[in-house]
Amino acid sequence: MSSASNDSSQHSQFRLPRGLIGRIAGWIMALQNRAMNRITVEQLKIAPDDNVLEIGFGPGEAIKYLARKSQARTIIGVDPSPAMLKQGMSANKQSVDAGRVMLIQGTVGALPFAADRFSKVFAVSTFHDWESRSSGLREVRRVLKDDGKLVLCLRRARKHPLPWSSPGLTSSELSQDLGLIKSCGFKAVQLISRRRRRRIVCIVAKK
């Protein structure tokens, strides 16, 4: 198998983890995304009456952190991977058993929820893995309440990448994302970054 085929196979395991290699990919994501999870939860600014949805919960660490650090009423996660569903359920067993967290297998293109269900929706490092970002955004907007908040946490590309650098988005790609989100009907769309964590950025928008 060529190195290009290997790269494609490895990338697919992060987009849709499967089997043992998929579980390993989940553990890697749990480690790599810790700072992104914290920053996302800060940007969500959760209130006690919030119903929250995560798109692509992966190993379930962002939901675990959110359940521990916030008073959100309910937290629901959707992910297309059976392997991540199993891993996420294990990571959040206590909250799932208590009825505060629910994790389901599904895709952003066909969210199994009624309109105006959630006050906050977020995704950590998965926006560019959606099968169709425009269709996914329209579905997110459908399930968001009026004035509900969307937070997409992304990783910016290094200006001078090294062979072992984690992938990220260019300024041009981020600008295109902002334009796409606006074109899908969201308002108050802004890109937020931190001085200490310059590679981690959040796109924040309102319905």
C-alpha cells in the first residue's frame, strides 16, 4: 500500500473511527483536544436551563468536561461512529445513568430532533469532517432555538509546519467558513482566538 493510501486510511479513522484502530484514534483525540474542549466550554457560557448538543462527540471527553464544569440541564451528543458511541458511553457512564447525558449514533445531516430543541450547539475539531457543511449548518440552525448559540472549535494551521505538526486550517479556509456560516442564515458570526493558544480558534454565531 502506498504512503498516500496509508495517510488516507489514517485520516478516515479520525473522521469515522472503526474497530481497534478507531478506538486508538479516539484515545489520541482525547489527548489532542483537551485544550480545545476547555476553550469551547468557556465560549458556550452555559446557563442552568441550557439544553446542549455536541456534533461529533468522539471519545466523549468534551461532554464529560461540560457535565463536570457546567449546570446545563441536558447534554446530548451525536456521532456517526459505533466505536465512538461505545467509547463515549464508557467515558460518561455516570452522567448517562443519571439521565443528564444522552449519546446517540447519527449524522449532522439528519439530526433526529424537533426544531428549536437546543439553546447551544457545538463541535470540537469536526466541522471539516461533516459530509456536507452547508447541509449540516442548516440542520443545526433548524434544531437551535431563536437566538441560540453555535460554537465551532477549530485548529489553525501553523505558519511554518513541521513533519509532526497537527493539521489545521489556513486563514483563507477560516474566512470561507465564516462566509458559509453567514450564508446559511446565522448572525453575529465572529472568529475568536486567544493570545496564549493562537492555533485554537472558535467560530461563534447566533441563530
